Amino acid sequence: MSARPRAFGQAALAFVLAAVVLGALAAPGTAFAEDPRPSWELIEPKYPAADTFVAAYDVTDYGAKGDGAADETSVFQRLLDSIGRLGGGTLFVPEGKYAIRGNLYVPKGVTLRGEWKKPVKGEPVRGTILMAYAGRGDEEAPPLLTLESSSAVRDVAIWYPEQTPDDIVPYPPAIVFGRPNVFGNEFNNAINITLVNAYSGIVFSRANGGTGPVVSDVYGTPLSRGVEIDHIVDVGRIERIDFSPAYWAGSGLDSAPAPGSAYADWIREHGTGIVMRRNDWSYTSFVTIEGYRIGFHAAPSVASPGAVPNGHNYGLNLIGCRTGIFLEGVSGEGIMFTRVRIAGAETGIAVGPDTAGAVQAYGVEIEASGDAIAVDPASKTRLLLRESVVKSGRVAIGGGTFSASDSDFDNAAPQIAVGEEARSLLTGNRFKEEADIDNRSKYISVIDHEPLAAEKLPAFPEIAAETRLPARMALYVVTDAPFGAVNDGRTDATAAIQAALDRAGADGGGVVFLPPGKYKALGRLVVPSGVELKGAVDSRTVPTGKGSVLETYAGRGEPDGEPFLKLMSGSGVRGITFNYPEQTADQLSDIAAYPYLIQAAGDDVYIVNVAMRAAYNGIDLFTHRTDRHYLDFVTGHVFRSGVKVGGGARDGKIYNLQFNPINYAAGRESKFGGWPNSPEGDNKAVYDYGYENLDFLTLGHAEGELLYNNFHYGSARGVVLIAEDGQGPSGASLGLGVDGAQKAMAFEGIGRGGLPFINSQIVSIGGGEGTRYLETSASFAGEAQFYGADFWGSPAYAVELAGGTLELRLAHAGNAGQKGFALLNGGALRLDQASIGSTRALVNADRAPSLFARASITDMGGVNLRQAGEWKHNLGNILIGAPSKPQEASAPASPSRRTASEAAPAASGAPAAREDGGDGSNAGAARIVAIVVATAGAIGVILYLAGAKKRKAVSRSGSD
């Protein structure tokens, strides 16, 4: 089990005696006579793991039995508290059943980790099992596990032995992120968890707001709620989730129910897989929910009244749920669902009353016995459906705007019913039976079934935890003899750490471990091939002060010098925070330049769970060719360049970047670590520096680069695509988030294979003359392609093109630019089923031939339609009443079904109604211009309709 002998002696015995004497009398965090000396063991778990881990303690060395009978609460809590006082690390819980009759608090920077076998439906649960008892009958009681910032629970199963399958009883959540009355709730982790039968699974505290929750690889049968996110103000990540009644039934544990018995009925009547409330652009990816009342519930915030969810959701399988997706709250910025399968539902997608904003459904398949899609008449939501399949169920659009394009309707006729308070934009769809649209809308709609030539949504692989290990399982602790590194932040530890790295390299590989503390490094370090440099807090977090900190001094004033840390082929670094102590806030007007912090010098390099702060330049993946490089959860703050990729690298992977200047700007706050080089008081200069100087992610010549759920806030340019010797990047991106940028994305080059962006959030703030969501240079000759994107903020222009082509498919820009949407100096703009909010001008009038717009919701904005490259089947932001038709004047009070070419009679006066796709923050002048433009457009539409009978467009009900 261990690559190093365990230490179990007098310290462990003293600890056990203290635990017996003090028992439950001591509150969590209370110091006892002496914390036991950590053993620092390299654990080789019984079941396969994707990483290495080093434990401070093993609970069985300190009296825990794992027999399912003895109450282990006290031993667990004392060891957790001891590790917290050490400065962070891991408590190891070997395979067994551990009765926890109380509650556990995981301190900041501490990980509770067991041995976990990924569960399989119908097979017994194996590994470390925590048996929960407290709180029976009281959902508001303290949870089993409460996590503080930068802490983690992972590789355990949680089982409630007293939960009765025939009479479900409430319990508090199994895991809550955020401890009451503790400042901060940042980047807690729940990874590799089996929720055997928790009443509620993993919940973000409604009382203690925070940022960045990580919920990954969670399986099981949560009964009432699986995961609930609310009250967060920076991106969360929920990935690889699988909930089903089958896990409890097949668990092999006492009182497990028979498959399909009463407990399964209870879940289908009461259970919700994922509840998403205030989530600040959270990522939800690769999720399966089976047999619940609601698979995915987008709901108003409880903790922050008025807030509703946005974000991107990809790869959802919602099977046998009564309702697949229930949208009770929709953000004006948009919420995206891509590659979703809903099967065996009563209702596929339901949009509730009093909702607005935009829902983008891309590549969705729905099989329902009742309504495949149901939109309440009181909704003003824009529901955009593209490249989707409705296999069965009604499509009943009561309110808002329903846009469907390039989709298949295999359901029974009438395939789509549009109520009076709704309108539709239906283009290029296919029908298994003869098309029959029950259109009762009192507003102008567009319905045309003529086939479209449309680019298909690119494939993106399912992302799994990558296994990255050193060449050899051997441990080298840098503070031990013969190395003798001192972690006091005052003594130079460079030579001692390098000696340990060299020894591990010479021995054929291994783990060089830095116990928690601060290590002053006046020199530079090289990690040999096959070696992993590892810190004590190896979890997905930003720098919050805990764990192993390398204080970096080398290279000041030498931006082109050697990096601080060089990684040779097949080497890696994990779980370390890097800080530049001499980069103090009083120097921000002329901050010192340094070389890159980390440089990959060969293939198969990995950088995982690494945080940095006050770095001038971050990671160099361009000086050397670095095939198959792997970055996952690299976080923090940089001044000038975050990550730069190039050099012809192939098949690299960059996942879960999370950078925000707040990590430095607010670094003196205790929740971020109390760093002395951060500003005191006013920290605006930190944000201003990034806004004026930082290029966060630069992509040069790289082939097959895979980008996944990366996020950054606060830069001059967020993502920059460049050409190196005429060759740019290729690959694919899913879930990119660029927030708070002056120019969020800049395209200067792109590879022959292209680099499509799927489910992106692009934000530009400040409103200055040069602010843009997207821009292309005159040298750019390729295609910038977006499949599902939400744009928001306050740029002067949304996009500025000087070359190449920008293609926006199923994009939503509620805030479409203060001066105009597109400033075209060259290149071409293609809008395909886009939703563009009100703005002064869609494009500059002299560039109308470079605009191609179809099946979109957008105002003409000064465009001469006769000059546009394409203007087909578009609707404006203002709902215009359809003109009454003489033959419909005597229609009965209860209207009968109408054909696709008929429009429902309008009320007297052909009313106009406002349907904002954004948050209503556009300038009043822009609204006035939009109304004028829309009115002009309406006149054109009415004239078009007046002559409609003279044309052969028999399947249209209107077009502008």
C-alpha cells in the first residue's frame, strides 16, 4: 500500500490516548497536547488512480478501525485539524467501513482521501465507505462533511445505513461547500465520490458565498438532490456525473432495495439530479441523470434573490426523468445546452412563466410522451433549437420566440404549435410526416422548410481524468536528510530541492515532495525526465496561502532569460503555489519583468493543480516542441503573458485554466492567503495593469490542440491566435470563458485544420473606444468559427473585422455593442441563427456586401438589404403584429388548426411588443434607434406580405 514504511510509534500512541481522554468534548480545530509528526507516505492505492498522492497520516495508524461499528468521528476530526495546523496535506483513509456518527469539518487546504473503485450499476460498492448517521429527519442539520476553502474530499463512498428505501427520510446534505462563519468559500473539491443513498448529495452553502466549486466524477443514488449550485460569483465546474436508482440497488450494502421498488418511484416523484441557481457561468459537462423527477433544473437563486443561472452545459444524458430540463430561470446573457439526449421523459424541455433571456439548444435529441418542448405563454424567452431531433412529443410554444433550424421533427402532426403570445422562426427543418405547423401567433413569423446547406456542429471528445504518473513510485522528501531543505521562507532552498530532483532522476524517476511551508528559491530548478515535483495541497484551487509555496526570485529584469522551472520530457509538477515576493503592489506602474515561470522542454510534460501569483510570464509551451503537453487546473494571476503555445506542438491538452487578478489584487485578505506583496486598500491598479498589458492565452503553431473549460478574467486580450512562419493553431475548444477583457479574442492566424469554438462565453467590459468581443487582423485569412456562444458586457463594437471570415452560429449577444455590432474594415461576417440585441447599427453601411445573415433575430441597423451579401428569414427584436387577413376575419373564437402559410389574426392595430434578449442595459439611444429601424423593417415586412400571394413561397408565414 505504501512505497515508504509507515511511522507508527509513540506519537501515534499519544494521539490515540488523547483522543480517548478528550473524545467528543473538544470542538473541531481544538489543539491537543501535540500534533503527531507527519509520516509523508507515498500511497499506492488498491484501486487505479490517475495521480500520485502523499499522505500526512493514515487514520488506521491512529486508532480508526474501519470495521463499521466503532464511531470514528473523533479520530478523523483530530487528524484533519492536525493537518490544517501543519499548513495543508492529505489524510488517508484505507479501504473499509468507517462509522461517522457526528459531523466532520475539513479545514482549509486539507484533503480527506480514501481508496475508490469507480462504481458500476448492479455491482457492489468497493473501497473506502463513510457511514453517515447524524441529522436523521432534519434536512437543515449540519452535513456529514463541511469543507473550507481549498479543501477536498475524494475517493470515498458515502452511505446512510439507516435510510429506509420504503420510507425515505430527510437528512442534511452529505457534503456542503462552505463552513459557516468562516471567511471565504473558495475552490472546494468533491472528486471520485459515490453517493450510495444520500438524501442530498453535494450542496454549495447558501449562507457562505464564494467561488469555483469543483464537483467531478460523482456517481450514485442521491434521493432528493444530487448537486445544487447557488451563491457563487466565479466559475464552478461540474463534470462526469452519473445518478441513477440502480447504484443503491446494486450496492451490496445492508438494506439495499430491490431494483425498481418503492424508492425508485419516490425518486421519480421527488428527486432532482442537478439544481443550478446563481452559478456565474459554471461549466456542466458529461452528465447522466436517470429516473428523476427533473434531470436538470435551472432555478432562481435562494441566496441571491433575483439572480438566475447562465453557463454552458455539454454532453447531458437525461434518461427516464419526468422532465428532462426545467428552465424556471434564464439569464439575459444566455444558457447553452449542447449535445443533450432526453429519452423516456414525460416533458423534454419546459420553460416556465416570467422567464426571459435566451436558451440555446444545439444538437439536442428529445423523446417524450407528453411535451417534447413546452414554453409557458407568460415567457419571453428566446429558445433557439439547432441541428436537433424531436423524436416524439408535442412542441407547444406558448410565449417568447421559438427559432428552429436544420432540425428533424419526427413527432406527430402538428409538429409545432405556436400560441398567440409567441412567434416562430422556422427554417430548413425536416419532417417525418407532412409538415403541419399550428401557427396561432399574433406576430409576424418566418416559416420556410426549404433545405439549408449548413455547417454541422463539430465533434468534441468526452473528457476523462488523465493518468499522469512519474516513471517510478518512489518518494523523496526535500526536508529529510540528505537534502535538508528548510521551508521557513528565509533560507535559500534551491540547492536542496535540486539535489532531491537530481537523485530521483538518477534513480530512474520518482516523486520529489515539498511538505507544506514556504521555500525561498534564489536560483532555478530543472525537473529531470520521469520525475514529478509535488506539493502538499494537490487539489484544484487558486492560491489561498496553504500548502507548499515556492518563493521565486531568479530572473528579475531578464524577461528573455531562462525560466525558473524547466520540465524535461516526461516530467511533471503538481500541487505547488509559486509566488514572486519582490513583485509588490507599489511597483505596479513599472512592474519588473521576469522570464517565464515554467517552461516545457520536451514531450509528455504535465502541469496539474498548480497556482501562481504575481508572475510576470506564466507557462512557455512554445520555445521547444512539446507534443502531448497536458495542463489541468493551472490557476492564479500573471501580469503579461499567461500561457503561450507554439513551436509545432502536436496533440496538446489545456484544461480548466482559471485566472483572475483578484488572486493578487485581494491577496491580503485571509481567504486568499494574506500575502504581503499584494496591495493594501485600493487595488484598482492591479486590474488596470492587466486590462492594458496582459495577453492571457496565446496560440501559435500547434496542431490538434484541445482546449476544455478554460476561464480567464481581466486582460488586454484574452485569447490570441497567431501565425508562426505562416502556420497557426488547429484543434478544438469547448467551454471557453473570457471575461472582463478589453478585446476578448483576437484572430491573427489559424491552422489548416481550423479551431472551432463550442459553447463559449465572451465578455468585454469598460466601454472604451477599443473594446471588442472579437477582432480579426488584416493578415487573417481563415475562418473564425463559433458554435454556440454568448456575448455580453459593454464594448464599443461587438466585433471588428479586417480580414478573414467570422461565423457565428447559435450565438446570443444581448449586449450588441454601444456604437454598433460589427465594424467591418475587411473580411466577412456570417450570422446563422444568431440572436443579436438592439444596437445603433448592425454593420457599417458601406460594408453591407460583407454581411451574410439568415434565420437570425436582429435589427437591420442601417443595412441596405439589397446590398447585403445575404439577408434571409430574419426577425427583428421587436415583435410586430401580423396584418389581419380578410379571409380570417370571421374565424371562430376557438381557432382551428392552420397551415404553415397562414398567420393567426392580430388584434386591432397590429401591436408591437418588446422582447429583450439581453439584460436591458443597452443605452436608451440605442433602443430608440432600434425601434426606428425595426419600424422601418416592419413596413418592409408588411409590404412583403401584401405581395406574398403573388409569389410561390407557399410554406412561409412572413419574412423580413
